[in-house]
Amino acid sequence: MVEALRTSLATDPHVTLVGSYVLGLGPKRVLMDAIRAEFPDRLHDPPISEAAIVSLGAGAAMAGARPFVDIGTGSFSYVGWSPLVNEAAVARYMSGGALRVPVVYHMLHGLRGGGAAQHSHSPQAMLWNAAGLEIVLPSSPYDVKGLLRSAIKSDNPTVFINHARLMDIEGDVPEEDYAIPFGRADIKRPGRDVTIVATSFVVHAALAVAQQLAEEGIEAEVVDPRTLVPFDHATLLDSVRRTGRLVIVDETNLSCGVAAEVAAIVAEEGFASLRAPIVRVSRPDVPTPFSKPLEDAITPTADKVAAAVRQILV
């Protein structure tokens, strides 16, 4: 992520950073020190006022800048909801294309351990319901770098939704600059018996389940959409057409969440391919408890995914 930000700043003088703690407040935040030293006039740490910085990002983008705005925890986006969904998201449409809004809003979503009811939200489903925003959900170091480069180059307002627990994930990343186009899902693991669609951090739970099932002779295909807007219908439907079964894993709430929308897409566009009911593994519709045992109880885990797969393979 730091490489993508540095390359963006170095290659485009219009790019600025509003908020420098994109890696959270843990020990990894020192990785941003090199950017702070190299581009001191292009990095700004504003007061904690999400409504103000979301508005700042939208206005700066309309005026010709390409700001990367760090909101911090996804739950804080609600404070800046109006400028996000009622200004940045709709400005290009309402101006007949005269205004561009090339701003990237970055946030950390999800169940992170002890975040409780006010620091554990995953607002991507709510944002998906606000037309005009591109929504990105990376799950690997390779995807973070490539998708962030595309986000910063985009002329549309983009919400880049990361997960605090992804910070410890390791993987190969090319040193050279590259960009991953939006709207192209990635098949993280091919399979023939069941499709598991997963986003963000729970992609790794899905991959662990796929490995476990493979030892039992069950080949699960793991599909990561990578972006919700635009969404890759073709890869999803093609996978379900080959496997005939679908399990969806996501950290948004069960009602009206990401898994609910993915299920609706397949029900409407790929129902004839299904040989078993669609199963969702999502967060129950309850506030997130602070208690670790209770938080564990609502977390989409590998065990829950494995149980869902076995349920439809009977």
C-alpha cells in the first residue's frame, strides 16, 4: 500500500494525502515515515473531523486535485455520510459530466477484536446502495497495490475499504508499477464442486476451508470479486455454472448485506445452474459485542464456511 501511494505521489503532482495513518495506529504506521519525509507539502494530517475531511476531499477533487483521504475506522464514515453519498457520489451525474470527482476515501472495516459496537462496522453494503461510488475490497498485498493505483487514477469517487487484520498478510508483490482494472474478479483457487465467493479478510478463511476440503476430495472454487462497483457478474455466473453450488462469505450483516446482493444476482441470472440452495455466511443482525466469546460467535469463520459447504454437498 505504501508503494502504491509513493508511486502515485511521485508520478502525479495532483495527488495529495489527507491523513497519514492509513496503516492504523499500530507499529506498522512507521512505514509511512518515508512518504512523510519525501513529500512533506503533499501530506496533511487534519483535525479529527470526518465530515470536514470528507467534504474537503470532494471539493478538492472537483477543483482538480486527486486527494487520497483516510477516514480511519469504517464506522467513522457515518459522520461524513452526507458529503460522501450526497455530494461526492452524485456530483458528476448532477453536473451532466462537467464535474469530475477523482477522490479516494480509505477506511478500515470489519471485526478486528474488541472493536465493539462503534468500531467494527463494515459499511460497504450501505455504500453499494449509494449510486455513484466505486467500491474496492482488496484481500492480498498484490491486490492492494494494483487496485490502489487504479483507484487513484480513476476520475470517479472511490471508496477503498481495507481490513485491519489484513495488515499481517504476506504475499508476492512486483516491484514495478502495475494497476488492476476494476470489475475483474479473481479466482483465488479453482475448483469443480462448489463456488465460495468471499471478500476482504474472509477470503483467507475461504482459502483455508478450500485447502481442508481438498484433503477430503472436495474441490472448492474461491472467487474474490475485488470490487463491488463495478461488479464482475460474468466470472461469478461462470463459476456457479461449472460448480452448481454457491456459498457466500462476508462480514456485512446478513440482511441487505453483500452476501444478500450476490445471492440475488445468482438467483436472478444463474438460477438454472444451481443444484442446491445458496448459503450465506455473514454477520448476524446484531450490534458487535465487546466480549471476545460473543464477538467470535458472530464472526464468519472457516468452521462456519466448511459447515455451509457440507450442508449443500449432502
